[in-house]
Amino acid sequence: MDEAETIPLIARALGHARRPAIIASEGRFLYADLLDASARFANALLGQASDLNGARVALMLPPSFAYVAALLGIWRAGGIAVPLCITHPAPELAHVLDDSGATSIVTAPEHEPLLGPLARTRGVRLLRATDALAAISGTLPRVLPSRPALLIYTSGTPGKPKGALTTHAIVTAQMRSIVAAWEIRDNDHILHVLPLHHLHGILNALLSVLCAGGVCELMPRFDAAQVLARFQQPRDITLFMAVPTIYAKLTAQWDASGEPERAAITEACRSLRLFVSGSAALPASMLERFAALSSHVLLERYGMTEIGMGLGNPLHGARRAGYVGIPFPEVQARLVDDAGHVLGEDAAGKLEIRGPNVFHSYWGKPAATAAVFTQDGWFKTGDVGIRERGYYRLLGRESVDILKTSGYKVSALEIEEALREHPAIAEVCVVGVPDDTFGQRVAAAVITKPGAALNLEELRAFGKARMASYKVPTLLQVVAELPRNAMGKVQKPDVAKLFVR
Ligand code: AMP
């Protein structure tokens, strides 16, 4: 190992140089190939400079070997990587470029028609990944762990997306915690299907696997049939990580398959050792349906752009449906009331997280950063939860998912979970509609299944059989579409527009 190497992920890669690292559309690559390609990238970015000294380098590439080489190359040149979403339209990209003050963008020809004008008007350098890979590698700067590494844009707080900044030390702590919790080893092989501008795809499914010396196989895009086929042939995948929507698509694909194919899929899933779900609440019904498909109990975990992973069901031991488990290794969690007093079991409160995994700051926003930390360094997640028999359960976001009706605090997620079991409902979103008498009324915006109909009486009767009556919707709106974010997660609709009375 090169003693001079100070970026932990690079130091580790040097330790398993002859092992396979990446499988992608371009081919199969060893850690040695990744080290070589990232050094070339770093030199292409540096030009005549000896260190990028924290310059922001945006990265807009499809899931590929080039993406990984570019990310590590930016780090090795002393830059801060700013991953861009490959499907974002110009105004959103412009916001990230302007807010981060990026000086270069690494990209591929297919994105140049969109990025070219954005780069030109800002005087930002556009660098093709293929050109960078052809550069000659030379001397690279020493990049200490305390230096900034990654800027991921997130809408976790009100207002436009903010860049959450982490240092190499923080990214390393986040990876170390995941590797320890899920016992990721160099014989692991993940099938990666997640977007690479979001924490889940970058940290959990890519960097943590590389940190452990495993293989990351990048699919250019998620396709349910291809994923299920890949599990079967050859039987070398050991890990899979996804959002609940992806698990819903996999189970729908399985439902549509014939009996012999279903049996073959279930058999193939047995050779994986772990399926992880996160980034959104996993409905208990989905956990059960996926268990029928795979004979695995999905491990649900909770994380956030600002903290990496925070809570998770255990690798060994009971995975409880509807719960997000216990703190990750090295992570501290607590629930507090409105006055900041720490709560015990069975009391709902605001979730706070502390540890070496917590981000550094929102880029260029000291006031917004200060607002999310307590005086003693706890990060206020904005999520509300409860701890029951040692396990945390999320009740929703502090903002829109926690409703107050007739003086009761109720979780929109909990109601959605119950209503999702209604045979006519394909998607449901529960919101609080302001009301003079009740404070808020529970309202459900529903997409019905094809050919199905639903009225409020039916919905209330169904809800009442499952929930306390104050949780039962008093308003119903059948809709064709619900707003979604870049991850496909349903967002709360604009209540004022939807529920006009
Ligand atoms: P992001 O920063 O985009 O990863 O979003 C983080 C937010 O996603 C958290 O603050 C939670 O509100 C939500 N989230 C993440 N994991 C879960 C989960 N397992 N269940 C419910 N919500 C989750």
C-alpha cells in the first residue's frame, strides 16, 4: 500500500488492486484499472495546476466505469465532486451549477446539447470523460481526510435544493458504518440500479461496496425484467439495494410471470445474501410480497443525504415490518420534544442524529446550516418517530406528514399504509387540509387501479376497520397523477389546489 495515499478509498483500492472492481457497459475493470483511470482523470482536471484546492467539479455521466473513475479522479485532484442528475432539465441543472460555483463539468457527448449552453454562459469548462481517460497520469496532490469531498443537492429542507457538503473523513465514516452493519466483504457483488446523483446510489450501493473491495455491477438503468434475469444468470450477485418503488416493480414483474419462471426467480434470489430497502417508507404489504418472491425479509433502513445511514433493521436478528430499526455503528440517535428534552420509549418526538457520519454544512448557507444543528452538535433530521421495544418507527416528516386533527398528532404515512391495502387503490397520498374546527382534516388523494372506482363512504368504512376514527379520511379526491420527485417518490400534492371546498 502507498503510505503517502491519504484518501481512504484510494488507499484501500491500492490494497486490492488485482481484484475486480467495476462491471459496466464499457467492460470489466480491476481496482488497478480504476486507480489508473482516476489518476488520468485527475491529471486532465489539474492541467498545469498542482491541486484543485476544493474547486467544484460537476459530474454528469450515466452509470458507468467512467462515472466512478471521474468521481475518484475529482477527489484525487483535490476537487469537490458535484453529481448532477442525468434526467434533470436545464433550470435545475443551472441552479446546481450556480449555487455550487462549479468551474468544470465532466460529461459525455449525449449531454452536451443540454450542458454546452449552460457551460458557455457561465464560463464553465466542459470536459469529455473519454478525453480525460486519455490523459497522461502524473503527480497528484496529497488530499487530507479533513478536506471537502462531495456536494449532493437535496430538498430535505424548505426552499430550493441545497448542497450538503461532506469531507473525506465524513464519507469514510459513512462507508465504514455501512460496511460494518451489513458485513460487506471483498467477495460481495452488488447489482447497482440506482441513480448516481443521490446518496443511496453513490454511498450505499457504490462507495461502500468499493470500500470493502467488492464488485459493483452498474446497470445503465433499472429494468425489472433485466434485474430478475440477471439474478438468475450467472448466480454471482450477493447484494441488492433499492427504493420501495423498485421492489414494487420487481414484484409486479414476478406476478406477471408464469409458474416455472417464478420458481426459478425465487430459487435464484436464494443465492443473494441481502436485499436492502430505503429512502422511503416500505409498506408492510410490500415486505410480505417481496418475501414471497425472494424468500428474503427486506432489510429496511433509514438515511438521509445529510447523515448517510442513520437507523436500520439488523443484519442478524429480527427485522420488524414498519420499523427502521436501531442506530448504525458509530451513529447516535435520540428523540426530543418541542422543548428539546430527550424522550424515552413510546413517546413520539423529533429525531436527531449525531456522529462522525453527519455532514459538514449546506454549501454557502451558514444560517441554514446553523438552523439544523443543536448547540451540542445533534443534527435535526426533520423526521418524527417513536421508539418501541428498542426499534425506531418513523411517523413522518415534521412538516407535511404529521397532521394535527382534533388535537391528535397523526401520521400521514400510517394512514397511507392502511389505505394502500384497499383493493381499488394504486397510490395514495394523505395530507392535512386546514380546518377551523379540527385544526386539520385528514384528506386522501388517490389514484385508483385501472377500472376500479372508489367513493368516500367506502374509503371511510375501510379505514375505520383499521384505524382510530380520527385518522379516517374525511375528504377524498380521486386523481390521475401525483407529483413525484427525481427518485420517483410521491410528493405531497398542493393541498390548496386539490381539495377546494
Ligand atoms: P434523502 O436525503 O433524499 O435520502 O431523503 C431523506 C429522507 O427520506 C428522510 O429524512 C426520511 O424522511 C426519508 N426516508 C429515508 N429512509 C426512509 C425510510 N426507511 N422510511 C421512511 N422514510 C425514509
